[in-house]
Amino acid sequence: MLTIWGRRSSYNVQKVLWLADELALDYVHRPAGGEDGGLESAEFLALNPNGRIPVIQDGETVVWETHSILRYLAAAHGNDDFRRKTPAAQSEADRWLDWSLSELEPAFFGGVFWGFYRTPGDQHDDAAIERSLARCDRLYRRLDSHLADAPFLGGERLGLADIPAGATLYRYFELEIPRPPLPNIEAWYQRLQARPAYQRHVMRPFGELYGRLAY
Ligand SMILES: N[C@@H](CCC(=O)N[C@@H](CS)C(=O)NCC(=O)O)C(=O)O
């Protein structure tokens, strides 16, 4: 049995739940972190000594670090759309996971979502928010150019590449922030919004996080 640990408002947990449902996996969800707490318990630290969510247990196998979990689920349970047949094809998906982790998420989730939305207004660093917004403009425009060639990041069908960057879109488009014209991303976002798994796990109200730095 697969168990997925982590509160539903965590964007990293959302990626894992979204993928699990795209793969039609049977799993138990265990809320943890945030208001649910429990990350410092001995039971949880035995799973992830970092005390962070998400974590999965798949039989005897425990995996932490979101993108390692995504790769594990795709390798262990994925179909051809999520587990590519050659190293070169797999690298096309992998690069978007790493790009999202090292470029897009620090700019959007770190700089804008954390700096603008989660940080109380009287503590805003306006210059830093402006820099993050400018960085997001550049990165989302780059993504938009890539999406001119295919409906999904990895090609004709949804794949692993779409999960991390796609998981940023709901909050990116819901926040009251300036955005450049992104016609290809908007079309991609519509395709994602049509998917029940995306609706269920990513398109979730996030007001509980407003002005909240606690977790
Ligand atoms: N590099 C880790 C980061 C994990 C992380 O920071 N998770 C956050 C939620 S997104 C967390 O555990 N926060 C504490 C909490 O929710 O209480 C990963 O990608 O899994």
C-alpha cells in the first residue's frame, strides 16, 4: 500500500497527489505539517529526518524530496507517458523537473508567493518582490516559447515534465500580480484545468496561507 504524507495546501504535496491520481494509484493520504503538525514526531522523523513533507511509503520503500518522489512514482508505477523509454527521452522530462526546482520555484514560490502573499504587508520587501516578479516574467516567457511547439511540456500528452511547473500555475494566475502575455501557457493551463486530478489537488483555495510565515 502506498501512503502519501503531507498537508494538502503544500504545493510540493500537491505535485505528488496530482501525479498519484494521474497514474490512478491506490493510496492512503496522511495529513502532516502546518496545522496538522506531527513533523517532529519520532514516527515522522524516522521516515524523513529533515522533518519535511511530502514523504511517501510504498511497501518497504520510503522516499522524501518531492522531485525524487515524482521520479520514483513514475519509474515504479508510470506508463509510457511518465516513464520514458530511452535516457535521452527521460532527460527531456528530467530537465523540466530540475529547471522548475532550481529556477521557477525559487522565483515564484520563494520570491512572489512567499515574499508577497505569505509575508504580512508591513514586512514586505518591495524591491525583492519586484525583482522576483521580473524573474518570473523571464521564466514564464521562456516556458511560453517552449509550449509553442507542443500542447504539453513533454510533448503531445501530459507527462512528468508538466507536474512541477504546472503546479505553479493555479497560484500564479490567482494572485493579483502583473503578468506578461503568455498565450501558450494560458492554453496549457486550460488543458491542465480540464483534468480532474489537477482540479482536485492543485486548484485548491489557499487563503489559509495569506500573511502566514509559520510553516
Ligand atoms: N526540498 C524539499 C522541501 C520540503 C519542504 O520544505 N516542505 C514544506 C512544505 S512545501 C514543509 O515541510 N513545511 C513545513 C510544514 O508544512 O509544516 C522537497 O522538495 O520536498
